[in-house]
Amino acid sequence: AKYKKNTAPSNSICYLGSLDWLPNSEGVDWFINNVWSSLQKSSEYEFYLAGRNMPNRFYKYASSQLHVLGEVHDAIDFINEHKVVIVPLFSGSGMRVKIIEALALGKVVIGTNLAFEGIEGVKHKINAIVCDTPNQFVENITEVLKNDKLYKAISDNGKNLIEKNYSIESSTKKLITFYETLIHGA
């Protein structure tokens, strides 16, 4: 019930992550300096930056278009208030739970190849947007926020990907199959 799609403002981009983890804070610095610096020239976009243990340096970026929030009370509610979730990650490893949550909410997630590593079935411009350069981020954010049909297709496909691969039903089937191979010898 909590993973219902919400209608967010058409110009809203967000980031949510623990900012005391160096790969996250480096990625946000990179995004602000290399991507947001281009996007903010168009007054139509707003960027919402939230996360636990926000370093003080991020507050200096705050403007009428860049909202630096610090820790939010409810991650799902925060993600639901925005249209696009960005994940500019260039180092680190592990499953990105926030990406899975955002996709389950029907948000378009735009992130680096590394950000999507370990998430089965991600395909560029099908169920998420994968890019690694500032120009790719700017072009893809602009395109997906201006093209409602593309946004809806990626959003719906991302939600379906998570339902197919990460739902309780899907996980249960995979676990049963795994146990069957152990019992019967693979």
C-alpha cells in the first residue's frame, strides 16, 4: 500500500542517501558541480537533496532551486514527492535498496552503471536511465522530464521490473527453486 505511485511536480529531481558515506557524498558533489550547474540555468528544474549526516558543505549549495534538507522523516514519502531520483555513484558496492524502493514507487531512476550494479534486469531507457557523464545526465534528465510518454514507459517498466524480480512472491519462488536444487542435486 505504501508503494503506490504518487504524482510529483513535473520538474522535481531528488537525491536521498547517507551522506557520511564517502561514495555518496563524492557522487553528490560531482552531480552538483558537473550536472546541476547546467540544469539550474533553466529555472524550470528543482533539486531536493536529503540524507542522513549531511556534511555542512552541502548547505552552501542551497538556492531557490536547490533545496538542502538534511535527514528526512520518511524516505518513501520523500521519494514519492519527486519525479526523478538521481544516483551518481562512482565507487562503492552493494545492493542499492533506495533504487529498488524508488523503482517500486514508479519513479524514474537516473544513475551511473555502478549505481545499478547488482540490480537484475536494468535496461537503459527501458526501466531506468543509465549514464556516466555530465552531458548524459543533463540530456537524459531533460528528456525524461519533458517527454511524458517516455517518463511513463520507463516508470511503469521500472515498477514492473521490481515486482517481477524483488517482490516477496518472486523471492519465495527463487528460494524454493534454490532449495529444490540442493535437495535433488543440481
